[in-house]
Amino acid sequence: MSVKLKPEHKILGLSITGGIVIWLLDAILGYAASPSGTTFVSMLFHDTSPHELYSRVALSLAFVGMGILLAAFFGKLGKADDDKNTVNISIADDVSEEKKDKETIEQSARFLDTIFHSIRDPFVILDRNYTIVRANRAYSALKNVVLEDLIDRKCYEITRNRSAVCDECIVAKTFRIGDPCSKEKKVPTRHGAEEWIEIYTYPIIDEQHEVSHVIEYVRNITDRKRADEQRQLFIQELEMLSSVDALTGLLNRRMLYDRLRHEIERVRRYKVDLALMFCDLDYFKEINDTHGHKVGDEVLKLVAGILKKSLRTSDIVGRYGGDEFLVVLPQTSLKGAHDLAERIRETVQEMRYEVYEGQSIGTTMSIGVTYYTGGETDVDALINRIDTALYVSKRAGKNQVYSLV
């Protein structure tokens, strides 16, 4: 196993060896010049004059000292080289690490940029001055502005052509309260249509616990809105089907009872007028038997139309069942209800329905009228009273109006 010596160690070893050699050479020369009987060993160590011994020691020490000085000098040079190499290596390592860090940062930036633009929904980051710091392509497409033109521009200037923050801006609200916000609104599209969007805002908090930036995230909820509208229409249709008579389009009996209960409560609470009419077609069974139920249905539709046209928007009318109709008249006196019933009776009497070409039929209506004084609390009791008025009208010869208090 070979050991590699440093230069200063080599110089030191040579100087010591040189000092020993000088000592030996001086002893050899002294031995050669000495008288016989003197041994080389004695000449080497002690059989010399003090002056020769001092000279030999001084010369050897000088040679060794010079070697020590040279060894120290080269040692410093070597250390300096080592330090320089170490520094160079350190610098090279630092440069390499810096290069690696820079590459890592660039890779991370590219990765984040890829993620940013991969988000399909519009996405933007704004600072406290409402300047757009970052935006993705989806946001650019939503605002119909080139992506590069958005960056470093105030959002309200570049997207709205305004000189100040938009009214009810939830970005401003998030900056103000420091909490996420959301809202829905309609926006025009590039094709002239309108779409529903939902805007979410999220605060970015800095080290001072203040909102430094706000993220605005936009979702297109047009499909959801349309589905909600369809669902609402479906619910309304169901409600209508559950409350409206399918043939005449008037309220059915269940809804009539609900509305009548409400009006009774209003009378008992506010002491207002309330009158009712019970209408029944005369000889309607003969129409069905003679011309069929289809013709009978058409006659019922015509009568329902007459009732709707004769009443106010605040009045309530519905098909009680068969050819019977119930009319609820809020804020109406008994005389007012009686006069209205006469006009309706006359209109129905004049009505004609063409069964075949050149052949038409008509019908008449008997009407019972009553006035609610607040006595009955039960709807059926009130219906029985007005049904009694209708019965009297029919017994009197039909096609008449009879009022019962």
C-alpha cells in the first residue's frame, strides 16, 4: 500500500536527510585528516574540536531549518490551493445547486401554468388594485379578450370598459370582509344569447393577515338553471293539475274549498262582504244523451268561458262537479251578487253551440245566491245553504236566480 506524501513533507524529509549527510561528510573529512589511532565513530560524535563541532551542528541545523521553512512555505501554498480548490468546488456545487433550483422552479412554474390553463372554468387572480395578475384561457374566452391583453390590466377597465369598480362587485366584498363570496347572474355570449354563471371569490391572506389577492372562479350554470326552470314548470303543472279542472280550466272542488276557507277567515277577521253563487245548467243531461258527451264537454267549456269573462280578477270560480259551478265573490253585497247572476244567466241563455252545420243548441242556467254573514264556520254548512238557494231556483221553473240570506 503506497502512501502519497504532501510536498512539504517531502521537503522536510529531504532537509533532515541533508543535515544528516552534511554531518556524516564532515565526520568523514575529519577522520581522513586525523592522526592514526582515531576511530571514525569517535570522530563522528565527540573527537572533534569545539569549533568543528559548532560548525558541523550549525551547518546541519541551517540545512534542516531551511527545509523546515521551505516545507512550511509549500504547506501554505498547498493549503491555499486546497482552499482554492475547496472554494472552487463549493462555488461549482453552489452553481450546480442554483442551476438545479432554477430548473426545479421553472419546472414547477410550467407545471402550475399547465394546471392553471387546464382548468376548464374561467379562473382569475386579482390584486388589491383590481389588476389581473393571472388568468386562464377560459376566462379570456368568457370575456372575449385576448389573454395577453388581460394581464396587468384592471378588470373593470379591460372587461367592462368602466372607470371604477362594478356595482355589487363580490371581489370588492371579499377584499372588504375577507370571506369567500358567491353570486349568480346572466351574461351575454359572443353569439348574442345569454347564459347563467355563478361567481365564487376566495381571499388570499398574506403574512400580515390581510387580503392581498382574490381568486375569482366562474362556473357556467346555464344547464342547471334550465333544469331548475323545467323542474319549476313541472311543479307548477302538477300544482295546476291538482287544483284545476282539466276540462274547463277552472278551479276544481278541492281548490275551491281551500279558497273559500280563506275568504271565510277574512270575513271573520276583517268584517268584509262575501257573496256566493251556485250555478247549474238546465237539461244538461238531455244534451249528453242526445248529442253525446263530446258536445256536452264543449258546452261546459263555453259556459266556463262566460263565467271567467263575467268576473273580476279577485273573484273565484270553479267547477264544483258535473255541470255545477261555484262562484265566490269577495267584497260583494247580496244585491251586487244577484245582479251579476242575472247578467250571467242572460248571457248563457243567449249562448249557442253549433253541433252540425246549420244546427246549433243552447242551454239555460239556474243560479242560487247567498250572502255570508259570518255565522257558519264550516264550509260544507255554507255550501248547503247556497245549494238550498239553487234548489229553490230550479223548483221555481229553472233559468232563474234566487237569493237566500
